[in-house]
Amino acid sequence: MATGFDPHVAAASIEKLKDGVRNSVRDELAVEEPLEIRVDGEPLAVTMRTPGEDEELAAGFLAGEGLIGGSADIVEVGPTRDFAANTVEVRTKSGLRRNPKDERSFYLTSSCGVCGKGALEFVKQKAPPLRPATCNLRPEVVLSAPSAVRSRQSAFDRTGGLHATGLFESSGELLVVREDVGRHNAMDKAIGSLLLGGRFPLAGMFATVSGRASFELVQKASLASLIGVVAVGPPSTLAVDLARERGMLLCGFVRGGSLNVYAGSELLGN
Amino acid sequence: MATGFDPHVAAASIEKLKDGVRNSVRDELAVEEPLEIRVDGEPLAVTMRTPGEDEELAAGFLAGEGLIGGSADIVEVGPTRDFAANTVEVRTKSGLRRNPKDERSFYLTSSCGVCGKGALEFVKQKAPPLRPATCNLRPEVVLSAPSAVRSRQSAFDRTGGLHATGLFESSGELLVVREDVGRHNAMDKAIGSLLLGGRFPLAGMFATVSGRASFELVQKASLASLIGVVAVGPPSTLAVDLARERGMLLCGFVRGGSLNVYAGSELLGN
């Protein structure tokens, strides 16, 4: 079935650590890129999405916000007139059903509302330079990090419904764990906890997250000067691009004694 | 350990269906509520979060956006002067390091940037009334829905890194499956796919999602007039509140022949 081009998936060269042995392997990643949704020539929203069904995404987004009432409100959905990458335009029959700017009907979340390359540029400019990779993490520290976080997820134990971020010293000492329904909030809380205690930036520390590693999480880690992100799930393409650009360690599928290294394998000791 | 008040967790009465038997049980849910982050008196962002460490969340959010450089930039973090619920205020020493309004450094995602009660009011106003519950779903249709979606997640098979939403007729016929790195995008795409085909609103259909059921997903389902949401994971408190308010079916932990009913159990047949 895996024939032809699939915009949802991209190939990557990674390292796999299993039973103490590291090998280079080819892997496939979920593609993550920003999409700007425009309506009648005006930018409306930017979302981090997997490419492939941009017209559907734009139409469904407008319907889910109550901005259109059905297909009769749409004249056309497709690329913008200037064919800018990662944009989609909806042309409506007679405007949106309400003016989204009149209402507090959207909420903001963190990330960079520009194209993928622009987002990487933004982080490069704003984030302090990482120090050279003198800071080696022992593989056993990384392999055991998810279970250390898991053992302190008291609200997850009761509900099964919360993401978590733990922050570790490179020695493996777990400093703080925070839980939240939003994965980005869990990381904000953990970083904020140390910051309010007077520790920021967090050079030499790494974050462990309970789920997947999105661009947004790696971006937050980068701006906090963390040395890397260790995830129980896989990363997206844009998360890997950013980690490589910033010289950060990015590990995923850290489970049962094995892990994948997507970026910064020189930071992982032997 | 589960003694005293924990702001992350709330109790709820639900129904559990197991081995064909339905019982009322007490359950615990992850709390989800909106938080407005204000800086020096001005609203900056609203995020759907689990209460409990709002000061940390605000501080970490600002650091992750490059808006502050550390605790030295903060004079105080705490409740707003008007003690409005679900707001937190950061008072800075000399303003933010850059003006977030000058830049496209945030992106928009869908949801209602007001307090929990307000969010429920918004959906009530915008969503067309649900028709009376003449539409019964057979339990076996709901129980088998997640595996039907899973069997069509071709990009997940290759990456392990994508959420999915499937839309079903109440008979159990699966109409469309869409995958995305963002759970809200997967639902937007699935709804948008039918909408662009001329089908909207989607009365009588239900959605099945691969992960947890957030407020945002139930809100989108409600605005599309779906009869309910079926999730492999658990819902948040606000998702349950909204589903009950709207008379929608909300099932979670639909796995291995059993499920929990959090709202609208009258829509689930015998």
C-alpha cells in the first residue's frame, strides 16, 4: 500500500538504540507544517497541521467555529492567488456569518505563525546559543526518564487523561513533574516552576514528555536552553528539523529499554 | 495519597458498559478550564488548561515565547486585581522583551476564549438545536468504531505519530477517516470532507477520535450537529459538561469490548 507520494509521511535517517547497540536506520515521520487559512483575501488563522487535505481543513475549521453554515456559503477553496506555500484560501459567497475579530472566539496558543522555515528562523533569533556539546547524557539516564516521570503522575493515575513534562539534570536527577490536559501547558508549568525559583535559562537540563514531540514542545525547550527532549512517542518532521538546527538531542519511542535518536546523537554518550 | 482537594481531578457519575452490563459508577476526570494570562493589566492569551499551577504556567508561557528572560523580569505573578476566575496576571519589571502584537508570533487555534461557563453559552448560541433523541446507537456500533478507524489509519501505521477522527452514520457505516498531527485538525478535515461534498450539518452521525476527548473536539462536534463523540481515551471535565449541556452522547475508554458513558446515555440503545 505504501506506494507513491504521501504528503502525511516523510523519510528520515535516524539512530536506533536497542539492547545497547546503536544502528543507523531509515524511519518515517508524521509531517507537521504550519498552514495559514485565509478568507476572502484576509488571513484568519494559522494552525500546525499535517499537509494533504488543506481545503477540507479550512472548510471544517470555519464550520467548527460557526463562521460558515455549510457548503452553500463557499464559492471556492484552494491555493491563494499568490500561490504562497502553506496557505489555503476560502472564498465565501457573502462573507462569514460573523466577524471573528468582533469576538473573543479564538484563543491563542504559542508557536510561530509563519511558514516552517520562518519558524525555525524565529527560534534561532530568540533562543540563546546552545553551548558546545560538552554535556553528554548517559543512555541509561534517557532510557529510564519516562518511567521516572510516570511514577510521579498522580493525576494521570486517577484519570488517564493528562500529559506530563519532567525536567531532569543531565545526571538523571528529576527536578520537577507537571501534568496538564494540554501537552504545551505541562511543559510551560514545569519550566515556569524552575523559573519562578530563580533558575532560568535551564542549560544542561533536558525535558521528558509523556506523549509525542511536536514542533511547539521542541520550540519551548529550545527557548529555555534545554539540551534536549525525550519523548515516549514519536516526533514530527518539524520537531526534528528544529532540534537538528539547534543542536539539541531529540529522542522518541523511549520504551522498554530501546529508543530512537532523531537529532543530536553526539549528545548521547556510550 | 489521594487525600484532600486536588485541583487537577474532579469526580463524576458515569455509566460503565462491560460484558453487556451497564452500571452507574463514580469516576474521576482530568479538569480542563480556560485560563486568561494577563501581563501588566493587558490580556495576552487564553489557553485551555488544568488548574493548579497557574503562576508557573504563566511564567513558563512567557519564557517559551521569548517574552521574558528569567525571573528577574517578573515583579509578581498571581491573581488579577479584580480576582476574576480563571485569570492570572504577571507584573513585569520593565515590560515584555518584545511586543507580541508587533509580530505574528502566536498562532490561532479554535476554541472559545472566555471562561468555562461563557464557552458553554457560546456553543449553545451558535450550534443549531439537536433534535430529540430518537436516534439510538447500538452499543456494538460504538464498541467497534475505534478499531474501524484504526484499520484505516495508513499514516499512523507508518509513523505512530498521527491523531485520527472518523465520522460514522448511526448505523455504523464509516464515511471518512482523516489523520493529522493535531487532533483538532483531524476532526476539522473529516467534517470539512463531508461539508465540501455538500453534507452539513451532520445530524445523526457521530465522530470517533483516536485519543482523548477535549472540550475543543466536543465543541466542533456540537457545531456540526453530530449526535456524539466516541473516544479511545478519557474526556476532560469541560468536554463532559458541554456534551451534557447539548444532549450529546460522549463515550470514552472505548477499548476491548467495554466503554464508559459520560453523557447522553439515553442515546445508547440496549
